Amino acid sequence: MQLAYTILYVENVEQTMVFYEPAFGLKRKMLHESGDYGELQTGVTTLSFSSLELMKNIGKNPCRANAGNPSFEITFTTTDVTKALEQAVAAGAELVQGAKHMPWGQTTSYVNDENGFLVSICTPMGEA
């Protein structure tokens, strides 16, 4: 088994992709002509976005992200957390926590994206 997709439910798929491209240096894989689904290249696992409206229309009961009470996070790894964090904030991400060295050896930082999703930017496990 292999993790293939992480899909975030958002109000506006294209707007979210336009934010993620410069904020995290990602490349667009595709955006469906309806505008209700899109994917960004992130390596092996695809980061996808689906509109809240599409999920409602197919019988799901989606909810918006709650920045004040996150239920999960997505994580991007990099060897230069400070530079990546500055890039994300310059693109409009909301700073939650600056870069900190953690007891288990990682340097981590956190931002909220424009939808309120918690995003971690950190070094890979085992790297300072």
C-alpha cells in the first residue's frame, strides 16, 4: 500500500493552488476544467484540492478548516526551514510558529494557509 493523495477541501481550488505554488514552491499537475479539483506535484504523494461544493454535491458533509482548532497538519520538508518559512509568509501564509529546534532533532515551523489549514515546514527526520 502507498499513500497516493492528500485532498484538502477548500472554497476555491484555483485560488488555493495559486497560493500554494509560490508559498511552497510547488508545480501545478492539473486543474480540472470545472475548477472543482486540482493537483500539485509534491514528489511521490500528490497534494490535491477539492471544492467544498463538489463534496456537498456528491453526498459528503465537508467542513472548513478551523485555524484555531486544527485537526491535522500537512508537512513539507526542506533543509532550509528559515528560507522556506520566509517564502511562505511572503506569499501570504499566516505565521503560527517560527523555526525551532526540537528535542527529537528536527527544526520545525508552522503556518496557516489561506484556508486555515495548518502547514508544517521542517527538516527531514534525523536532520538538524
